[in-house]
Amino acid sequence: MNKILNRKNIVNGILIALFLVLLFVPSAKALVLEGLMKIGLFRPDTTAVDKQLNGTVSLAGIKFKDGNGKEVDLGELKGKIVFLNFWATWCPPCLAEMPSVNALYEKFKEDKDVVFILVDADSQLPKAQAFMDKKGYHLPVYAVASDIPEVLFKGSLPTTVVFDKEGRVSYNESGAANYADPKFIAFMNKLKTAK
């Protein structure tokens, strides 16, 4: 019995248990990713805009519906900066970046020139809204109400797309990022002042 309960085996058992928790508990994985964001990893790269996307996507007819049934058409948002985020409640990277998305939203929520659309990829609005309410986030949650061009969303979660006032793609990134980063806030402000 003493050979089994030696220090090495106990440490190995604890490490295996931690690995299994990280592997099978999405909120634990999200917590680790969120911590990595806070120390400076996962900064959004606003310098690498794909020029092939810029201006090639017609936004008219790309629609999203909120929990009250109100539809938003991206084509009707020309003249505004649009922050579009595809996410799901079961996605650890989505959960990890959500505090930073909320912080960005809080920074711009009173600005009439900036629109936030957080799209629940599963279209389970009650579940998504319950998540937001539980976390104390006031982010606007939508479901997809039309076809989404693959150049905007290929299915990877999370995916964030930012459109400038002309409806051009200014940022399109898959994977978690810290959107409360001062450089990203400066990027959003630069889009607001651009002509």
C-alpha cells in the first residue's frame, strides 16, 4: 500500500485530475484562457486585415433576429461601425473572451455610431440570454435569420468581424481575443473618425 501512495504517484494523480478537468469542463478551460488573455496573450491583430475581403461582401439581406423577434439587416447599418461576434455557450474560447467583449461594449454602448451584434451560433436565444443574465452582461444577443456568407463566418467559434462605416470588413478573426485591449479600443475609435 505504501508503494502505491508514494509522493510521485499522488502528484501524478493530481496532475491527471487537473488535466481531465481542463479537458472536460468548458468553464475551467475558459477560466484558463481568460487568465492567459489578462497576461497579454490573445491580443487581436488589427493590422492584418484581409484586403481580399474588404469591400467584396454585400451586407444587404444578412439578417439577425433578437429574442423579441426584431430583425437587424447588416445592409441597413451602413454609416455605423458594426462589431459582429459569433459564439456559443458551450465554447470555452467564447466564454473566455466574453468579459473583454462586455468591457468593449460598456465602453461604446452609448455611442450611436457603434452597433454590437452577438450571434448565438446554436440559435438557442433563451439559453444564451440566461448566460448573459447570469454573468451580468448586457450584450445584445441575436440568432441567425438568413444565410451568412462563408467569407464572413466559416463555422469556427468564436469569430469576430468588424465592419467600418462603409460596410467594409475591417477585422475578421477566428479564435479568442482580448477585445478590451487598449490597441483594439484605439482601432475602434480610429474607425469612428475615418471618413
